Amino acid sequence: MGGGIRAFLARYFYFAMAVLLAVIVWYGFSHTIEENLFHPSFPRPRVLYVHAAVFGGWMALLIAQTGLVALARRRKWHRWLGWLGVALGLAMPVLGTSSALSMTHLRYGFGDIDDVAFLILALNDMAAFAALFAAAILLRNRDGEAHKRLILMATCLIVVAALTRFPPWLPAPEHGVWPYYLYADLLVGLGLLRDLVVLRRPHWVYTRVFPAVALLQAIANTVYMTRPAPYMALMLKLVG
């Protein structure tokens, strides 16, 4: 029984995670896409629609890429399709940051100061994704095991945007967005658990990289909650 679970996780874990993350993204955004994109109360910037399309494309590509390895065993196709992943991955932080700034600018015009404070969280998520993605690309040929863990971690971190749109049955945060970060980190933790079962030890991505990511999340959440004057002044300049 134990050997069967280890074999299943060894081969299918990343594909299963890609499907799970795609379901989370679909379910979370399904509750707001009508009012935010299809029939918004005020016009949305075009970059938001491009960002949504690229985000969806990233999730679809993740399923395809992990499926090519786990189900079809087409590693050559996986590497070829990876160039599309490079293009989408490079676009994601740019579009995500631009969308966050544009939407904050619009909402601040309606007097929403909370969105200005919230920018630190969006910028932190995009920066974390960019750093993890860059590391994954640099290591894709030298360390394939690190590559796939970094891609998984990067995707788990941006899924937090969908988690914040879940219905009330998902416990709402009382202290900033830390609970939502915790949910995303638990998804990352599934990768650590997989390694403990399959490899009997954690991979260095989880012991060296993940703690740094969690620390940055804590700092961003603290800044959002305390809203220091220099930070708010800088954000107001960015969206003004």
C-alpha cells in the first residue's frame, strides 16, 4: 500500500497539483468575474483583461506541461512547449503589476484608500513569482528537480488572488491577508509532504527558498496592516 502511494506521488503529483490549482483559480474567480470583467460597474483597464487571459493560459499550460510528463511521457514536447511557458511567465509579473496599479488608480479616484495600502501585497506576490520563475528558468537544464518545485511554488503563491475571492465558508482574515497566505503556503506544503513520502527528505527548495518567501509574506502583511506614512506616500505617488 505504502509503495503504491509513493509510486503514485512520484509520477502523478505535479499533474494532480496543476489540476487542483486550476480548479481553485476557476472556482475563486468564478464568483467575481461577472461583476469585475463581463459587466463591471465602471470600465476596467484593458490590461486587466490581458492579465486574466494570460493567467488562464498559464494555468492551462501548467496542466499540459505536467500532463505531458506524467501521462504521455513526452519530455521532448514538454521542453518545446516550455518556451511558451517562458513567454507567459515573463508576462505575468508585468501584467499583474500593471493591473494592480491601474485598478488601484481607478478605485482611489472613488476614495478607496484601502486599495492603496493593499498594493504591497500585490507587488510582493508579483515579485515573488518573478524571482521564483527566474530561478526555475535558470535551473531548468542544470537541476530539473528544483525547476519543477520552483514553478509549483510560484503558481501556488499567485493562486492567493483566487483564494481571496472564495465564498464566506472559507474563513475570512482578521489580521490582514495572512490567512490567505497561509492557505497558499499549505498548498506549497503539499509539495514538501510529497517529498517526505517519496524521497524521505525535503528538497532544498523547501528548506532554503520557502522560508524566505514566507518571511516576505509576513513583512508585506505587516506593512499592509500598519500602513507606515512613507510607504503610503510612495504608493500614492505610484497610483496618482
